[in-house]
Amino acid sequence: MSSKKYILEMFPYPSGNIHMGHVRNYVIGDICARYHKLKGDQVIHPMGWDAFGLPAENAAIQFKTHPQDWTLTNIENMKSQLQRLNLDLDWDRELATCDENYYRFQQELFIDLYNAGLAYKKDAIVNWDPIDQTVLANEQVIDGKGWRTGAPVEKKNLSQWFFKITDYAEELLNDLDKLELWPEKVKTMQKNWIGKSIGAEIKFKISGKDKLLNIYTTRPDTIYGATFIAVSVNHQIVSEVLDKGSIEKIRKDFETVNEEKEKLGVNLNLSCKHPILDKEIPIYVANFVLDNYGEGAIFGCPAHDERDYEFAKKYSLPIIKVIECKDEELPYVGDGRLINSPLLDGLNKAEAINEIIEYFSKSGTGNKKINYKIRDWGISRQRYWGCPIPVVYYEDGSYRVLDKSELPVLLPYDVSLEGKGNALLNNENWRKIKCPKTNKTAFRETDTLDTFVDSSWYYIRFLNNKLDKPFDREQVNKFLPVDKYIGGIEHAILHLLYSRFFMKALRDIYDFSVDEPFKQLFTQGMITHKTYKTSKNEWVMPIEVVSVDGKLLKRKTGEIIEEGPSEKMSKSKKNVVEPDEILENYGIDATRIFMISDSPPDRELEWTDEGIQSSKNLINRIQRYFSENKGEVNLEVEKQIEKFVYNVEKNILSFSLNKCVADIYTLFNYLEKKDIYLNNNKLSKKILACLYPIVPKLSLQLVEELFNLNNFNDWPEINKNLLIEDKIKLPIQIQGKLITTIDTEKGYSEQEILNSVYQLDKIRNKMLDKKVVKVINVQDKIINIILN
RNA sequence: GCGCCAGUGGCGGAAUGGUAGACGCGCUGGUCUUAGGAACCAGUGGGCAACCGUGGGGGUUCGAGUCCCUCCUGGCGCACCA
């Protein structure tokens, strides 16, 4: 049955050269695509370029060129490298995100999102990467450092554009369950990132003021144990009580805590009324309260929260037990029976939570609340080489999002990248315009879009890259989702979450029937290689290392080389091999074989000289095999070949490509052992068709030589009857331990087998003076004899 | 700290609860030769053996690498998320 199959590998950033990681990624996808084509499926298998981004700007400054020139040259070069890999790609679908023909439609999408209320601008404290000189989204900050530069991010207050991904938090979370063909790991990561929690919002009345302070908690059951309130330094109440100078000082103090997680707080000399009890509890500013989660304020229950406990100890605040536990167990955070809580005494945690939320709702002091960790996606980037945001600003500070008729807003080519800051900001010619609508002087938005916006919808544009609108609804409904999406796991949250959001947002705007962009996600492992160093701690490329009398030496200088552990191939450690050189030396088919042979595709693959060489040997061996013609085909041979077809197919479909290589070895081992050399037999055509997705060049060459064909048309149809194995080796166990095996046929009679088994010496020796208690016969599988 | 995943020969790795180690690399011995980045043949978990073997210890089962509990080790992710 033929169907559409959209097979996609994550498109590359055009850095200049492909690396082995790309090769592995694209070979995996190529094998799938070729297989599905043979199956008669309508295969979509495009390739393009994630072409906007900072490296182009950095390179432009370094090499005195222009980001566009640099990028286009790189694309040209990388494209020719990819073409040398002979991948079966739809090059007519090619696109580059820096192409006006791509990003102009992205500007349309921005306008659509804006009109749908999903894009907005606000002042926000944002992550500033001091090296890249731009803002980063929350997802792009890892351990407090920029995801690309590794520089500690700074906090800045800037007016920024955001996409309202939080509107879709619930759906993004729930739909993870529908993604059966995604790795659990990625789904867990996204789930954690979205960070849903169910709790309560409680309103505390501030004493002496006609004001309420809202807090968020997942433990409203511990309300009777509340002995203080803590707010983040950015909380509004702080600015009402303290002057700017004091706040700055607190901020500084918080930033310079001695050890991580050390608790620090300042009493605001302000108190709240406990919502149930007739008592006052103090309000603190505390360093451990996050300002961008919940309400930026919490109530502290030291007896049942580790952080509150630490804080209370430090500042001598009362600790009131409200859940039954021993004193030495404090802080006790587990479940238990409520005590010291008149309304809740005797209940367990879940019961108490329900009860108290109901009470708060009735008294108007609080309510149930669902909270998410995920924040809206900050998309403004203070960089030149990106998609311009279609917005203009007027001198009075107001702004207007452009109409689609005013698009495209083209990036100016003529810019100076030498100065600090955004080149667009410095380009007055481009920036300053007369607004065609109002005739007023206006200034273009000089921030550009996060490049993750570019990659959030490229898989849709691939469906028709020439269309005079972003995409065609019918085509989207017909060809999406992507059936198999293959790429690195480093995008587990960033790109994959953004794309899911985009798909859903666009679905709602354009009435698509597609909820998720990628039906199956396959994350391939990285390629590693041993590392080499001189005694001066300089990294050395593998190709420069020679082995002489068991010692490793640097080829040119003769220096002694020390071999280090295998690590991810990286330029900085120089443990890389160049695809061009490998292709030159071993050819594309051997390279493909090696990319899939030594470990499962989702695990890391260690590059070894032996590995690539034995892959080459296999290619030679196959070629040699088909140059002979002898031996007689019988039913058993046919069965072996049928099994081969079946296994290869199964293993391609499950991405167990390493097992496909094992299948190939198994088949040729068998045929050569039996001295059966098929040449232009119809069975050999069958074998070649199965080899084609894996080693297309050799297969095509052979099918041409042997059959005078220039193509493969079909995947062999499997004859199920030939898969049935009637001769079997039946294992015989005593007490569950293997004693021997018996050659027999499927459907044997248990009694007959047992009669002959009991005659065997091995069995008889075990059965001396013992009785057979029971015989377990799993028909055609195993016989287990139980003795007393 | 929390969560997830994984521990199988010298190495990479196979095994719907049913013969552990398929297949490959490496290694050992041999063959051939216009001496090769070959090719071919035989062998290769441990132990002389009975037997023992899938990180350790328990358990379920006729039967456990596989399922359950527990501990150890490694990797990844999250990390003051109230």
C-alpha cells in the first residue's frame, strides 16, 4: 500500500563545511527515503539551509566579508559536499532562510501571530549575552550561560517582542502523550520544561495598608505552619517600601552570596495577617524566591520545606509543625496526618489540600491555581543577520505592525558591522522612513527575529518553496506531519518545542487539521574519536598521528603523542576526520556502511580506522561475490534470502540499521559457505534491491552490469511461506538448565521426542534414581523436564 | 538533591520470559601470493574438568540478561519552580 512519507533531517547551519555528524544524520535519513521509494511511497525528502545567525556576522568581521556573501558561499560549498554524498534529496525543494523568498513569508506569519494575539511587546528583564551582544530566550540559557558562547548571561531590562507560547502550555504538555514515536527522554525534558504544577493562590492582607499580597503554593495544607512571607527582590511591594538605593544594595548582596543556595533575606519591617489565624507574620525579601515563577512571593512553612527551614533557622523564625512527624525529621516534606491545624486536623495531605482550597474559595482569600514554569518566548535579537521584524516606531514612542501589503521588509545589504551593537540601528538610511500610512517620520524595528523562528516552520515551506504565500492549506493537511524527523538531541527543548508551538498556532490561525509537526522523532547519536595530544598539551589531528613500533608519533615532527579518551568530534580538540577525505579514500558506500554498522544509530559511534576499513572490505566482498556464478539454488537458499529481505525491512523500519549490516554479513557468510554464487539470477536481483537503500552506488552498478537496468523499481515482495522454518533445533532442559538440543521438525509429537530423549546418556545420567514430576513442552520452542 | 536511561567477552554490540554472546572489530594458528588498507581456512566468554558466567544482593517463574524489590557504578537532563 503506497502512502506519503515525509522524511526530514534537521537542516544544517551553513558553517562552511559538512562534518561527519551531518554525514551520519543524512545517511540515516537517506536509507529510509530510498527504502520508502522502493516501497512505492510518495516520498518527500528535502534539504535546505538554516542560514541566518550570528556566526555569519562574526565571520564577516573576522574575514572582512559580508554575512550574506559568506553564507551564500558556504551554502554553495556545502551543497556540493552533500551532492558528493549522493543523497537522494529533493533539491528542487531547497530553501535558505536568509532568502527574501523565505523570510518575507515569515514576516507574514509574524503579522498573523500578532493579529491573533500571539505576538506582543513588553518591557522585560531579559537574558543578555555579553559576547554575542544580544538577548537570549530562557530556553537558550543553560546553567546561567549563553547556549552558543558559554558566557554568563546578564540581566537587562529591555522592551522586547514575545510569542505567547504560554497560551499553548497545556496543549503542548498534553499532546506529548500522542507522540508515541518520540523518545521518552525528549518528552520528559519538554514536560519538565513546561513544568505544570497544581496548587493554590492565597491572598495575604498587608497590615496597615489596604493591599493584598498574592502568593503561590503547592502546599496550601501547611498554611497553619506559615511563619513568614518571602518575596523576590523584584516584587512590587519591595519598591513601595524601600528606595532604589537600598534595593540595589540588596540585589548586589544577593548576587554575591558565598556558596550556592545560601539563604539570604532582609526584613521589610512589614507584616501580613495570617489568613486564618489571628496573628501577624513578617515579610522578607529573600534571595531564594524566584521572581518569574508563580507570584514571585511565597509563604514560608519552615517545618515542612527545606528552604524555608534553612531560612527560619538563620533568621530565628518560629518553626511550627503541622504534619505529624518526629522532631529530628524536620523539615519533614512527606505526606502525613495534619496537626495543629483546627480546620484540617487528622486529614492527610491530599485531603487537606482540597479542604483548605475550598475554605479559601468560600472566604475569598484564595483559590485553586495551575502554574507553569514555561515563560513566553522572547524573540527579539539585537543582531543584523536575521529576519527583520515588520514593525515601525513613531517619534512619540508608539508603534505599528505593518500590513502584509507593506512587505517584505528587506534586510539592507549595505551595512557596517565594525561598530558595537546592531548594524541596523546604526544604519540611519534604512532605519528612518516616512510612514506610508501616516506620512509621519518613523523608524523601523532594528531587532531581528530569533533564528529559531526560522526553523519553526521550514518543514512547512518545504512542501512548496515557490508559492507566493507561506504555504498552501490543502498541502499542509495532506503532507504534514513529517513522518520521520531525524536529528540531534540537543534540540530536545529549543527547536522541537518552538516548532510544536508554531504548528499549533498556525493550525488555529489557518484552520489546519494538523496538531503536531513531527510524528516520529529519531535522535541520532554523536560521533566520537580518540583524542591525541603532544607532551606540550597541544591537540593533534588523528591524520597527523602515525604508529611506529607501538608508539604514537606526530608524523611531521616525530613528537611523542599521548592517546586520550574518545570524545565527541570537535574542532577544538582536533579529533575530527574530514568527510571529503573519507569519501576520497573509501568511497560513499563504505562510508555509509560505517555510519550505521558499529552501534545503533541513536547511540554514539566511535570512529576507528578499523571500522571504516572493514566497511570498505565488505563493499569489496559484495562486489567480488557477484562476479562469480556457481552452485545450485535450493529451497533452503531461497528461504535464507527471504529471511534476509524480511530482516532488512524490519530493521530499516525500526532504525536498527546496525542490524541491517549484520543481516548482510549473515547472508553472504551463508551463501559463500554453501559455495552458492548467484550472479544474474532473479534471487540476486532481490538481494540487490535490499542492498540498494544501504549501499546505493554499488547496487546500481551491479544491477546495471548483471541485468542491464539503471534503476530499482520495487522492494521485493515477501513470500511468507518461505519464512516458515520447519526444521528446528529443539532445546531440552532439565530443571530449567540446558542439557542438549534435538534436531526435529515443527509439529513434533511430545511423546515421541521424550521417548528418544530419555535414551540419551546425558539425560539418563541426570535422571538416575529420580522421577519425572512434570514436563513442560512449549511446542516448537523448548522442552523442560522437571525431576523430583 | 530530584528525574530519566544504561551496566552483557579484550572492544562495539545481538537476544517477542524459552539454546546468552548473532554480526563485526581485535586476537591466535594456518593457506595463498604480481607482499595487500588484501583474500581464504580454522579457532576465540572463563575453567583441565564437573561446572561457572549478563554490576552486587534478594524475589516471582518449570525457566530471568529480560519482570519485581534493593543497593552500587556510569551517562544524560533538571536544579532554590514553593
